Amino acid sequence: MRHGVGLFVLVPWLYLFEMIWHRRQVSGLDWVVLLSALRILGSAIVPVEIANPRYLIPLPWLAVLMVGVMLSRFLSEVPETTSSHSANFERDSHVNERG
């Protein structure tokens, strides 16, 4: 159980790093999600020596949102290979026929 808690403790920090990486795509809602996750994390860790899993129950739900947003941003950077290559091939074939 402790390994699962450790993973959820890292997700807000990964989300912060991803927000810095994609700073042009960040909106106000990203900040709300990040600050909510850090506040939940802080309320579970600051009053005690180790994180109490009982107080981390909302964090996995926010982690699902954060991971989804991160994947969406990273996948939006991946270029479309099939459609762009076929469009370039068709364009180049028309240029070769004319020239």
C-alpha cells in the first residue's frame, strides 16, 4: 500500500513540471487542479511525520485528471504521420508532373 501512496505523492510534482514544460497551453483550471492536489498533499503530510493514507483519498481522483491532461498535451505534440506524408506525396507528385 505504501508504494501506491508514493506514486500519488509524485503526480502533483510531475504535473507542475509538465505545466512548466507546456506553459503556453496552461489555463487557470490547471492551476486550480495543481493547487488542490498540493493542498490535499500538504494537509496529509504537514501535521504528521508520515503521510496518512486516510487523508490522501481525494488525491488519486485528481491524479487521474492530471495524468489525463499531461497525456493530452504530450499527444497533441506528436505529428500526424500518415495523413501529412500522404498529403506531401500527392503535392510533390503534382509538382513533378508540371515541372
